[in-house]
Amino acid sequence: MADVCNREFDVSTFEAFVQSLMEEYEAPGVAVGVIKDGQVIYSKGFGYRDLERKLPVTPDTVFGVASVSKSFTALGIMQLAEKGLLAVEHPVKRYLPEFDLPGEETEHAWKITIHNFLTHTAGIPPLPSLTYSILAATQPDPDDIRDGERLPGAGDRPSILDTESLLRFMATHDYKLMGAPGEYVSYSNDAFGLLGTIIERVSGQEYEAYLQQHILGPLNMSHTTTKIDKLQEFPEVTRLYYKDKDDRLCVSDNWQEAPPLTACGFIRSNLKDLLAYVSMYLNEGVFQGRRLISPSGISRMVTPYHPYYPERWYGYGFIVRPDYHGCTLIQHSGSLRGVASNIGYVPEKGIGAVVLCNLTGFPAAKVWLGAINLLLGLPVDNPLVKKEICPQPESQLLKLAGTYRSGEGANIVVRVKDGKLQAEVDDKVYPVETTGPDTAVVTIKQVENHVRFLFDWTGEVWALRYGSRLILKSREEGA
């Protein structure tokens, strides 16, 4: 592998790659920034922040970052830990006495630690609480996609508008833990929302105020906020684009909100600010002479604690690939209505990148990896994980078939047809290629989604890992 220091960033190859994905997904606007050795070497807007008025994306355009927010929350927790105000090994209930679990699961509540929340290993399954909170707090559009309407009990959904109602919902909703704390990784927005509450209680500051004083201010991130009303102060803010069920492009100016879950995914920012944020990590916690966190604190954040995707582990608010062509990839993506994002860096090479898009579902992570690949001297489309097809007998495929549903509204139907596996995702059918007896890949619009089927002690599949979630197999008749 050629040393990155001996190679220039191949702009023409990269921009052709971005344009091809924008055309494939009909993305209105994308912003990309690249940093190397502490300097921004590439920063560009593609397309439009406002497609209707033909207003272009620039490096100043403010986008949503969605779950990229989780690293900010994790950083806040680690700052407080370094001050001795909390410990990640402590039970969550030490800081949130009201935190509880439903029914017989309540006995496990004291076993769940802040570390479990940071690593998505509390055992909490995907719950509809984030969707319920968004539906209660967000101004609807006339042609809005009301995904929450198809959730169980959506007609009588709770109004989750504060931490008290979130905690009450988590303590009374009908669900079971997916395993003992620390046993499985399954993405939990609820956990990170409550980490924000822990920051508030320990620091005595509102989450936004804490961010401004301890993270955003020291990083000169003057165009970053969780507050929708503050967006009006910024000269360039994107509109929000998404596809309806008929794959038609829709637009909204109503930013989604979920007050008790702000810390899980509701920061808005721009390229310039986020490149400063990435630079701080590359400089081991220091930005322009100001230290935000110690090198050991960053090391704890990016330790690969628990297996997550193939060859990737979850740290604290970051996903870690320990050995990608001799380098460590540290990154995180985000998705909400009108938001697709990915940020990250390669510590050994002093390089990082930020990708922001205003279309739900755009593969920002693929664009991010494309930039990193070129800086590492690899083909722009080099895959993060090499797909190795391993055909399975039909008897094995039949064990994998079934309907998999989550409390967040996911509904994936896996079938065997003509001796081959296929998956219905979001009402569209895709071929499934097996890579082993319990693993497979579903390719959707140039993006390979790696899947793992989890078997119980009887040899029956009980869950499917699709993306970041464990999704339970339905036990309904005929599923």
C-alpha cells in the first residue's frame, strides 16, 4: 500500500464517484470535507441545499447530522468522567433512579451501566419511543410519511415529550431484554437519549448549554446547535428531502424533534465546524491549544469493545474497524428525515473526512469511505468488507426464512424462492447472497448490507442482525 503522504487526493475520481451516487439516489445536495495533517485539503458542496430555488450547497451550509451526535454525547460523558463526576462502570440508576424495565425485567435494571449505554449493550431491543417522540414534537407536513402509524399501538401512542414520559414508557412498554447486559449489541437511541439526561444532571446544565460551553465553544463550532430556533440565525440551512412510498422526492422545512432524545441524534452543523471536531480527535484531544479531553479519554472512546458489523466493533459513539489495510477506521453515520451523514478519521495517517447530505437514505458512509480510500492509495470503491459468497443448501435457507419485526417499525420478510434467498425490505424485494450458514448480504443501490442470523440452543433462528439492530423473528402463524 502506498504511503498516503506520497499521494495527492484524486479530486476528479472522487467527484465522479460522488456524482454517480447522487444520480443513483436522486440526492439534491451533498457536502464533503477532507482533512490531512491538520489542514483542510478538500471542501466542496455538490448540488443544492434548496432544490426548488436552486440555492447551492457550500461548506457553510448547515445540515442535520443525526446519530453523529452520539459521539458528542459520548465525549461529554468522558469529560465528566475525567473530572471525577461519574464513572462509566457505575449503574445508570445511580444517576437516573427512575430508570426501570418492565415486568420481570426490572431485576436487571441495576446491572445496566453507563458503559452498556455507550456501547449499545444494555440489552434493550429497538423500541418505538423515538418515533413516538418525533410524532408528538414535530410539526407535520401535509404529505408527511407517518412511519409511526404502522407501529403496534400507534393509534393510541403515548406522547413522549420529556424525560419523565420516556422513562415511564421504557418501564411499562411490553418488551423483554434481548440478553443480559453486555451480551449483545443492538442500537439503542433510548440509551443515548438518557445519556444526555445524565450529562444534564451531573453537570447541572441543559444538554445544549453543556455542548456550547465544553465542546462547541472550545472548537469554534459557531454554526452547530440542537435548537431549531437557532437555525434561523444561520445564513445557509438546507431543506429536508426524502422519498415517499412511491419513491417520489418530497421536501420539508419541518426539522424533526424528540426533546428527551436530543442527545441521540439532533445536532445540526456544517462542514467547517465538523472538520474542526474531527481535527480535535486527530490531535489527541487538543484544538488550537485548548484541550477538551485527554489522549487516554479518546482511547477509551475508540476502543473496539463489542463486535457490531462484520470486522467492526462499537466503541463510545464511534464504530471502529481495527485493521483496514493496516489502518484503523473510526467513524459514525447518521440518518433522519432529510439527513444522511458520516464523519470519521484514520489516526495513524492523520486523515479524516466529513460527509453531509439532505436526503434520507443517501449512502454518506460510502462517500466517506471513498475519500478515505483515495487517501490510502486504494480504489475509490474499495469495499469496507470483502463479500465472499458461500452458497448454502436449501434446507439451511429454509431455516433463515421468516418475518422479522422491530418496535421501531422495521419489517423484513426473508423467503426462499427457486432455491434462492430473497428479502423484502420497505416493500421492495432484493436478492440475498449467503456468505456462510448464518450470514448474508443484501445489496440495495450499490450498498452491501451485511446480515447475520442468530440461532438459539434448539437450532432455531430468533433474531436477525440487519445494520445496527437486532430484529426479532416474528412468532406469528405463517410469518
